[in-house]
Amino acid sequence: MAGSKRKRKSKHRGNAAGVVEARGRTGRKPTEDERKAKGSGKSGGNKNQPRPNRLDNPPSWKSAAARAVLAAAAFFGFLVLLFKRPVAPSAVIAFVMIGVYTPLGYYTDVFLHRRRKRRLTERKSK
């Protein structure tokens, strides 16, 4: 069979090691406004400012409840799978644990958050 005489549409990329390198921008050059807008945004941001620490955010009941649900689910799994306990009583214990762990986790987070803020303000005042 004869080969096709049609030319390929794009250049084969890759070197002998199989690494495909990015070609970079091949179109028109971005305008001044487009270059400025590129730096702002979620992923771009200002490179001079550090990323905000997630510990600076105040604690929430939602995060405490999510952690409580995860802990209770893990405990439920341990009771049923490892300790061979019946499912119904284990589920009751897991629900009770959610009720106990949620406020316990929230107020622990509040304590740690206040302590962190206090230490940060003491460091800044020095």
C-alpha cells in the first residue's frame, strides 16, 4: 500500500527521552491589561504576599461537626469490624459520640484559636 501524501498538521513533539516540552505561547502577545489580569486571581495572586494561614480563620460548628462525624464513623467501623459488636448498638454509640465530639471539638478549636491570636499579637507588639 502506498503511503498518504497528506502532510501532517502538527509537529511531532518529544525528544529522545520521550519528554514533551511545552512550546510556550505561539499566538499574539498579550496586551498590558491581559498581563495585569493574569497576576490577580485565585491561583496567580500577589507573589509578594504570603499565603494566608488556615489557622487564622475562626473555628466553625460546621468543621467541628464534620470532624465529629468522621471520628464517629471510624469508631463505628472499629466496633463492628474489629471488635465484632452488633451493628445497632454500635450505631447508637456512634450517634452519641457525634453529639459529644461536636461541642468538644468546637470549644477546643475556640481555645486554640484564641491562644494563637494572643501569641500573634504579643509577637507583633515586641
